[in-house]
Amino acid sequence: MDDDVQRVKEAAASALTHSEDVEAVTKAAQLLKLASEIENQQAQVRKTESDVQDSIAHKKTKDLKEFIALLAPVFTTFVLAGTLVLQSYQFSRSERDKEAEAQQQREAAALQAKQQADAAEDASWADALKLLSGSEKVSPAAVLLKRFSQSPRYSEEARRTALGLLSIKTTDPEAFQSLFGSVFEPVSWENLPQILEIDRQLYQKIRPLLTRFEKLNPSEKAQYESLNSELVFISNGLALLLKAPRPPAQVLDFHSAALWSTDLQGADLSGADLTDGNFGSLNLRGANLSGITKFNGGPNFAWSAWWEASQVSPQLRDYLEKNFRFDSKLTYASGRKYTEPEYQADLTRLQSSSH
């Protein structure tokens, strides 16, 4: 467009200069004037466009400034929040590190204290063993072993030591009871196997004396009295346990054991192994003797009114009826004498309960 106007101006200027024709000169002057007006208009348009561009640029700059002004508080808030989070994290981390360090110090102190306590206990146990090995009396042993019976490290060893002492030093019933009580009381399902092992050892010692009871010399009689007193003591402890609820998986293994001269009213001996045991002078009124099939070796039920039990397994009932039928001349452990009708009535009851 600008080139065309320029050519028109140049042509008009040439006509004005070289033409002598009045009409041509007039038209050339008009064209030159028109070209000048067009140039003015174009200049005005360019100015307007420039103004518009300047206005747009100014508006964008203004809008950007306003937008930045709006974002500034938000950005500041985010920066402050970030700073707060970072400081909180650093503080929390610092506190955790302090707590971890304090915990390590506590654990180290506790470990050191435990090591010192263990060392002291080791020395004390060594001294106790020396004293026990050199002492012929059970009383000091009871005091020493009781001290270690609750120790997590020496309780089991204390029980084993007590087992050995109880099996070899049995001439003083009172000392025996003191030593037994120091590590085995209260009698519980957990220590039942160990108690029965002591019982078996004592029973094996008294059995030869029982076979010739009428011919014992004074020394043997004294030994018998001591052993019998200790077995009765254990039997009384076992009786309390057998009257308590029994854990479902608990096994009753009384083989080669003596459980005598005690009150087992209402006790639960169901399923027990009675092989080669002695169960004389027991009050069995209401006791549960069901499910008992292991009784080889002829267990002894002398002076025990077994027919007073609430239940008796058919196998055991047949054995007892054959070998320990009631005797009207005897006074049984329940403190009663029985008549034949009473005995037969209990037999009938037991037979009915087994069906």
C-alpha cells in the first residue's frame, strides 16, 4: 500500500513539473493531495495501532502486577507454612533423637545393673551349694533354696537340688516339710511331676519295710515313721490339688507312687495311671475313678472304701471287687464300718453308672 502511494506521488510530481496541460496539472495536483491525505490516514492508523498495542501491553503489565499483588500473600503463607512444617519436623526429630539416646542410656544402665545382679546371684548360689554340700541338716537347705525358688535363673536348679536333698535326707519330717514347702508350695499342676517323683522315691524306700512291718527293729521303725509321715504330708498336698479343676490336657501318672491316708472326697482321678501304686486308707466318697484302665502290678486299695466313689471304670471295679472286697470287721478311712447290703447297693449303683 505504501509503495503504491509513493508511485502515485512521484507520477503526480512529474506531471506538475513537466506537463503544460492545465487539466493534467490540475488532476496531478489533486492526486498529490489525495496521496498526502492517504499517507496522513496511514500515519494515523499506525499511531492508533501503536497506541492500542501500548494500551494492551500496559494492561497486561497492570494485570500481571495486580495478579502478583494477589499472589504475594498466598505465597508468603505457603512459605511461612513450609517454614513451620520444617521447624516442627526438626524439633520432632530432635526430640526423638534425645528420647532414643535417653532410652539407650536407660537400657545400658539396666543391662549393667542386671549383669551386676546376675554376678551377685551367681556368687550367692555358689556359696549356697558349698553350704548345702557340707551340711547334714535339711533346715538350712530349706532357707537357702527358698531364696532361689523364685529366681528366673536358678528356680529350676533349686528344685532339682531340693529333689536330691528330699530323696536322701529324710530322717527329720519337720525339716523335710520345711524344705518341701520352700520350693514346691503351693502344690500345682505345673510342679506335679516333680512332686510325684519325690513321692515315688520315698515309696520305694518304704516298700521293703511294709513287707515285714511286724519284724522291724527300732531303727527301721523310726525310718518307717519318718517315711510314712513324709508320704502322708505329700498326699495331703496332692489331695487339695486333685479336688481342684484339672486342666483338660493334664495327665495323672501315679505309677509306682503312694497316695494314702488322706481325704479325696469328690476328687477327680479319672483316667489316672495307677500301675503298681499304693492307694490305701483313702476317703473316696464321691471321687471320680472313671476311665482308669492302667493299673497293672496290683495297686493296693487296703482300708479304702472305693465303692463310695461316684464312678469307677468297669475294669478297675472288677479288679477291686475281686481283691479289695469290703470287710465288715474293718473301719475304713471314711471313718465308717459297712454292711453287706450297703456294699451291694453301692456296687449296683456303680454298675448302673457305667452303662
